[in-house]
Amino acid sequence: MFKFFLFLLVFTTLLFSNEKVEIFANDIYTEDEILYADGEVNVVYKDYYLSAKRAKYHKLNGNLELFENVKVTQNNNYKILGEYIRIDIKNKQKEFKPFYLLDEFTKVWMSAKNGSEKEEDIIVKSGVLSGCNPINPLWKIEFSSSDYNEQTKWLNTYNNRLYIYDIPVFYTPYFGVSLDKTRRSGLLYPILGISNDEGFYYEQPIFIAEQNWWDLELKPQIRTKRGRGIYSEFRFVDSKVSEGSLTFGHFREKESYYEEENLANKEHNGADLKYYNLSFLNEWFGLDFKGQSSIYADIHYMNDVDYINLSSSDSTTNATAQQVLSRVNMFYNNEDDYYGSYLKYYQDLTLEDNGKTLQQLPTLHYHHYLQTFFDNHLLYNLDMQSTNIYRRDGVGVVQTDVNIPITLQTSIFDEYVNIAYKTYIYAQFSNFTGLDEIDNPDDYRDGHYAKNYNVVQIGSSLTKAFSEYTHVIDFETKYTFSGAKSKKGYYEDYKNSCLENNTGLCEFYNVNDSTKALNFEFSQYLYDTSGNEKLYHKLAQNIVYNDDNSESDKEYGELENELNYQITESFNFYNNTLYNHDEHGFSKIYNKIIYKNNSFNISLSHLFKDHFHKEGEEDTPSNPAYTRYLTSTLSYKYDEHYSYNIGYNYDINTNLKKKLEIGFLYQKRCWDFGLKYLENNRPILTNNDVSSIYDRYVYFTILFKPFMKSRNTDNFSYKLPDTYKGK
């Protein structure tokens, strides 16, 4: 078909400065001062591409009109559909009748009887907005007016009524949303909940992002029967190689809840700092080191575990512990040497005063990497660590460890057999501090422990390829025997009483005398033709030979059997078993079965441990005779819309249900709906013997996409009455 091209650059330049319009159509003609275009009309104006069946251009006033099946595309960002569009080129205005806009990125559409555009703002009166299929949308928002800025991609709507199908469910006088991924300040969607014990729960996150290198999220919350609080997280990126976050939280209990639950603290406070920098020496001090320097900080403080439990509406997802570890690690690393400094601070939440808790402030570490001589037959390295083990109230110690392994190795029988001789030179030096605070400072004498021990090692690694798989077998035998020893001071005083004891005076005695030992290890692997591991199997046995004063000449360590078998592409079995020769029984049996395909994901595991209590030793929750634990999860994806999941954890030994979860999720393009019931056993800190509580929740998830996105939490939760252990 013949196309006639007419460029109106001359006319638009004369009338409207640098504005340019290009019109393409099957037929173009003029009458008086009006240009007509008929048949497959296409118009290019600035960054707009328009198409229609007919068009008129008024030369005198610069108005361009398009008729029938009009489509407008702007930079592939959005589309506008209608039957009539008028473009006032002189005043930079547009008019649409009717109006239909589709954002290409979010698939959000807006429909109205008419709309207008002036410069960068699209204004619509009395319209409908949704992210669903335009034909019978599942949800929609009707509004009295709206404005959308093409540059900022920000949409405002007013007097909004939310409908589920045709049923009105919610009203809000204002709604604002971004139609791109630009970070902006504003309100995030709220989280709601109801609890018999804590009342109505409401959390309204506030997001602040005024600059591209930081943002702040404030999360005020109220629990009508329990109290109120606020949590905040400040995230920042201070360079190309570093970033961090700072979290604060505070919650104040109501007097009635505090007294009824007999809580240890009326207020719960805490702070967390996480930070890393992958080149801090060069970044902070202007150095030009060629090696790698990094710092990592993970610092926590809280006055009790409820600081974590109250940080969100879902306490079941919070990891809690009775001891909180804060640490800062720094290191510099090059081809030959490693220098490190580590700080560890422990906060024991079970103690009112943390003064007697041992800290490691700091540990200094130097490591000289492996050096080889004589064509890799002789190897050695050096490792030194010095740790200041400190506590505010009581005895501390500075312990320095030096370890120098030297290896002589070779291969024989055409490299089928590898043999090696290793000698280790090890020493630990202890200098005690805080002795003036105790009654018997002579109990802690500065001293050293030094030893030399040797290892003779022989092994082989065999590989054979078959048509459908490759088989690898490793054998290794090690014989360890001691050499010279030296003990002075603290190590000489407690050499007999502290070998199997780490309490009281022995808490700093952390060395072991080397004895004769023989270790056997066998492992094998099967790989398919794609290199995927199909089978891993290991057997290991250690035999310790005692000195002449022992009751028996040798002791058998636990026999370990480990197996990981990928039975099919979907089915996997794992087992780890330890057998104790002295007790003639299994000390550990762990089995795990996983089945996974496109629809099902099933995991079932069982752990058994026998702690081999001595006769008369009491079986208590903190010192159980046995550990028997069952965990199971099952998820099923019925189709692209429906998915189901169930999880169950059970402590068989104590007959306690640790966790139960049952739920489903329905997903479509424009919305998600989920329902979940969950029970969880979590610790709390009180003034009585109750140390754990059973939470029971019903969670609802409703997401209107794309305006709402999953934030790893549910929109609404209903908390059932708590059940206390022992009540």
C-alpha cells in the first residue's frame, strides 16, 4: 500500500517555535486552513507515538485532533486509549474522550469518561483504577479525581472507594502511589492483628528516603491491652564497598499487663548495628594497600528477649536466645600473610548483671600462609593468636597460642599412594589479670603449655569413569604420636584435675594432651555425566592409645557413618550416625528425607541422641538423658494460583509440640490472599519459673498488586490465648 509522508516541520516551526509534528497516513489533503489525514494515521510528536483512523490538523491554532481507535504511547512507558484526542500544541495541552491509560511497567490501568494533560500532568475526573484484568476486575478503586506526573511517575487519587468485585469494602480520602521502582518517602501498608491477651495490634511503617545513600523506616506500634512502642531501622551505603544498618527499639508495658504476666522488665529496649566495609584501610586512612582489608560489625544490645519478640507482629519468625553475641572482625590479607583482630562480647539475658560473663576483647591473629620447598615436598605455615579473655568482675587471662605445622609429603606407586609426615609445634602462654579481686590469687599462676606431636599419614584417591557415572574412592589412615611436652604454672598445677573439666578453676584450661591415636577414614562419591553428585558416603573411626597408667591400653572413639544419597532427581536421603563402643549403643542417629518436584516439596527429619547419663544422674530439661526431635514440612503447589503448606516440629522426649503451621496462598496477577494457622514455643523472661510460652496465631495475607508487595510478614494476625509451659 502506498504511503504518503508529509512533514510539517516548516509550519510548526513558524507557528510554534521548535515544535515538530510528523504525520503518516494513506491519504493526506488540505481544505482551507485544515489538514486532513485518513487511513492508518500515525503521528510522531516529541516522545509520543499516536495512531488513529482519522486526524485533523488546524494550522491557525495548532490543534491536532485524532478520531476512532486512538492509541498513544510515550517512550514505551504507558499507553492511552480512546476514541478522540485533541492536542493543543501551542499551549502544550491534551484532551482525551473517553480516557484509558495502561502503565506498561506495573500493568496498572485507569479508565474515565474524559481526561486531560497539561505539560507533564495527566488529570482525570471521576474514574476507575485497578491492576487486574479490565474485564470484570477482582478489585478496583473508584475515585472522584486524580493526577499523574509523567516525570516522577507518581499517581494521586482522591475520595477513593475500594471494591472487591462490586462490593465496597474500604474508603480513604487520599491514595498516593509510585508506578516505578524509585525509592520515595511515604507510608507503607499497615499491619493489623488481634490478640485475646494483647488486644488490637496496629503497626504503621513510615518510610523516609530523602537521599539515594540512606533510608529510614519508623515502625510505631500499639497493642491496646499491652502497651506501645516504636522500632526504627536506618540503612545506609557510605561507599561502593560498604554498607550498614542501625536499629533501635523501645516498648513500654501497661502496668496491668506487666503485673499480671509477672514480667521481669516493664520496658524493653535494644539496639543493633550491622556494618561491613571491604576496603576500610584504604577508604578510611587513604592508604594504597594491594591486599584485601575488611571490617565486619554485628553488634546487639537488649535488656531482655522481649525486645526481639515485640519487634514485629509475628514473634514466631524471631530468632531468640538466652545469650546475645556482639562481634567486630577486622583483617588485612595479602598473598603471604593474614592479620586479624576480633572482638566478641556476650550478653547473658538470664543474669541481672553481666559483670562475670567472660568476654574476648580482643583477639589478635597472625597467619603466615603455606610455604612450599623442594617441588612442593616440604610445606610449613605459622599461626599465632592472642586473646584477652576479660570480665569486669573476677579473674581474666591473656592467652597466646602459637602453632607451626611442618609437612613432608610425596607420592609413590605412580601417584596411586600419597604419604606425608607432619610435625606440629604448639604452645599456649597464659598471663592472668584481675587477681587482686579474689581471695586466693595463687590459684592462678602465669604459665605455659608447650608440646610437639607428629602425624604419619598415608592415603589414596582413585577415580574410575563408567558410561553413566564416575566413581571416586578416598582412603586415608593417620597415626598420631606425641613428642616433647612442657608445662609450667597454671598448666602444671591443674594437669590432672582439668583434663575433663572446664568449670571453676579449670575454665581457662583449654588445652589437650596429645596421645597416640590411629584414625581411619573412607569416603566415596558417585557423579553422573553432568557432574552432579549422586552419592556421598563416609566412614570414620578413631582409636586412642592410652599411657601405661590407664585401665585399658586403647579407647575407641565413636564410629561415624555419613550418607547422602540422591536416589532420583526428586528424592534425597541423608543419614548421619555415631556409634559409641564404650556404651555399646548409638549416641546419635539423624535421618532426613526430602522429596521435591514441580508440585510437592516434602521434608521429614528425625534426630536421636543418647547422652549416656551415669547411674543416678538426674534427667532434667537442661540435662536430658535423651534427645528425640521430629521436624517435618510439606508444601504443595496445585497450580499457578493455589499453594498449600504444613509444618510440624515435635520434641518426642518431652512430649512438647514445638511448632505447627498450616496455611494456603492464592495468587493471581493482581492480588494474593493467604490464610495461615501457626503455633510456636518461644522463650520469655519472667520473675517466676515460666521460661517459654506457646503462641497461637491466625494470619491473613491480602495483597493488592502491584501497589502492595510481600514484606515477609502478614497483613493481619489474630492471636489466640497463650498457653504457658507448666500451666
